[in-house]
Amino acid sequence: MGKKEKNPEAAAPALEAIRAEDLLSAWSGLSRKGTDGTAGDTVPAESGETGSEPGEGPWDLLCVLGPTASGKTRYAVALARKLDALLAEAGKPILARTGPTQPRLGERRGEEPESGDPVPGKAPRVEIISADSRQVYRGMDIGTGKDLDEYGEVPYHLIDIVEAGEKYDLFRYQADFEKVYREIRERGNIPLLCGGTGLYIQAVTEAFHLPDVPADPELRAELEEADIEELREAYAERTEPDPEVMVSKKRLIRALEILLSGKEIRRSDYAPKRTFFIGLSLPKEELHGRIAERLRTRLDNGMVEEVRGLLDRGLDTGDLIYYGLEYKFITYYLTGLMDRETMLSQLETAIRHFAKRQMTFFRSMESKGTVIHWTAPSLGPEGMNQ
């Protein structure tokens, strides 16, 4: 597979139109199907590199990524519908198989027969798997931008799977992702990973495993004395910064606890995925405008009331601050640590910085061999027909 040489500090990546027809031609479920119409086996990525080009060999996972407010969910849903329509028009072989009738692990899919037999005349479908570390929590809807109404008939997974305040981390996400991914493949359907949590995306596509490091009370007490900027500097010196870690002192302390343990990151027991990455990119001014508009809309739609409701339910203020951004700053406001004007100003600035760190993380993935096909939200779904 070819690699794209990218500079992680580049202002903007080159954009291209993504053709759904090309994506389908390289999907492993079609290119490696058996004579009985079942989907082909998963094809692991070659060691040391991920991402693929249409025509370079089968991919077994689609991924739509990008910074916050870039329109990932809308794009992923549009792409899913386009692929579904192409499969239906082409009258592809019967690949889909029925799965359990009850949704599990935050999934939502249409009605299917209870039988596990192949479905006569049914084409494969695209199912979306969320890669957002905050959308897993129930009751955190507006602030995380779940936008569930956008999915319509498109099945989605790993949203609303745990209660707010419950511990949920990368280890659990990897296990949940692998289970959902395997079930989608067994149904003969197409998995589409969508989100902006870079570490989650990297972990499941490259199949790496973070060491299981127990808490170190003495180290934590020492790190607590440092301010957040000092912790960010120490963290960035030791690894490629995860944007979602950088916004929380609690997460920075835990990350440093792992990094300072001396234990190495290794391959997990899961197979790396041969992934076709689609990245959404916008000019800085347009992205900042979207961030400001989205923030106003969310406030008008009751985001402050959502956070107040979580506090009224007994959720600890420390947990909400840990979730960062909207939940952090609105908690400061509701507990009297900030006035509304300061909260709004600092929150918008924090979201802008977060988006910039997300892009830096994704460009760093490229510099290490991951091929990301960058496009503009305006190129879909119309651009998918070009």
C-alpha cells in the first residue's frame, strides 16, 4: 500500500472527492465473498501501516473522522445511505444474515426475522459504530452532540451504553467495539466507524493495548500539586498528545501515571483492521463559525438544563469536570465558579483549541503511516456521485 507523506503541522490537508462506487469495489465483503454468498474473512492490515486505497486490496472497516463540529455524523449517515442504495441498485449477492432481535451495546437496527438464515433478496447494509468517548454515557445528549435524529433508519452502535459517572475507558471500548464489529461482519454488513476520539480510533484500527497500571497514590499526590499546563507539557514530552486527555487534569494525571510506569504499549489480542479512513477538513474560519453556532444552538436547546439535571441526579461535580468542555465549564457556571459570560467565552475558546489538537493528532497518525483521505463535508453526499 502506498503512503502519503504528511506534515503534522501543515495548515490544511489536500482534499479529494470520495466515490462510494470505488469504496464498494474494494470492500472485502464483496471482493472475497464465498460461493454461498457469505462475507469474506477479515483481512488484517500489514504490520506497521494502516489505511488503504480503492483497488489496493480489500478493506474491512470504513472510518469517518475529523475535528469537532466538522459534521462527521451527517457525513457518515449520508455515506451509509449512498452505499446502501448502490448495493440495492446493483442487486448484490445475499450477504446479510439476521442477528439477535434485541439491540445490545447501544445499537439500534431495523426489524429482522428471528431466524439466523440468510435473508432472501436482502443486500448488505452499513452499520455505524461510534468512536466518541463521551457519547457512551446515557443522559449526556446535547453536550456530546449525539444527534440521534440524524441516523434515521441507519443502525448505530456504542451510544448510550453506560450510565453517566460510570467508569468507562479504552479497555472497555476495545472489547465493546470488537464484539459489535464481529457481529456486523457476521451479518455480512459493512461496519463504519465514526467519531473524533483519536485514541479510540487508533486503538481499534491498529489493535494496540495500553498496559494495565494500578493507581499510584504517592505519584498522584505529587502530580496534583502541578498546574494543568505543567502536566500538559510533561505529557506531551512523552507521547503524541490525545486531545481528550489534554482538557482534563484528572486524565492527564492518569496518563502520566501510565507513561511513568515504564510498561510498554504492545499489540492487543485483536487483529488490526484494514481501514479506509475518510477525514473531514474545513478552513479554520469556517470551523470556528460552526463551533460558535453549534454552541449557541445547544444552549438554546437546553444544554445548561441537561448539566443541571445530571447534578440533581447526584452526579459528582468532579465527574462532570472530568468529561471536559461543555460539562466542565457549565458545571463551573452552575456551582458559582464562573459567571455566564465568562463561561461562554472560555468554553468557545476551549472547543476551538480542542479541535486544533484533534487535527494535530490525526495528522500525526498520517506521519506514522496511516493513509487518511481528506475531503470536505460539502462534497457529500453529492460529491460521492462524482
